[in-house]
Amino acid sequence: MSRPTNDQEQPGPGISAMMNESPKKAMLTVNEVIEHYGISRSTWDRMVAAGKAPKPLKFGRNNRWRMQDLKAWEDAGQPLHS
């Protein structure tokens, strides 16, 4: 059986599980987000640019995503691919 490509990989167990593991961590970096969802950086960037994923909060040149925004996006049945 062949391994799925990045665009076909299944997401992790959900942000809710991540929130339970790290209750004090309220924001995620792009690397944490793409690792959690099992998608490439370019796929995530396309989804954000197209409005298909939550917009980040900007801290200077750094982007962070609030876990509660990602959870709401998941609960709404987010499209995993652009």
C-alpha cells in the first residue's frame, strides 16, 4: 500500500486533544499547525490566503493561530485541502 501524499494525509485527533494536553498554550506556530493537520506549508498558506482557514494573529513578522479559532474551524467542518 502506498503512503498518501501530503495533500491526502488525515488530520490529527483534533485541536481539542491538543488543548487538553497543553492548557496554557493558547497559540500555535505555523509549524505546529501544519504538523498537527499533516499538510504542507504551501497548502496551509494557500488555504489561509483563500479564506479557507483561520487568519493568524501577527506579532511583527511572526504569525500565530489561536487554538480556539482552530477548534471553531474544525467544529465547522473545515475543508482540509485548497
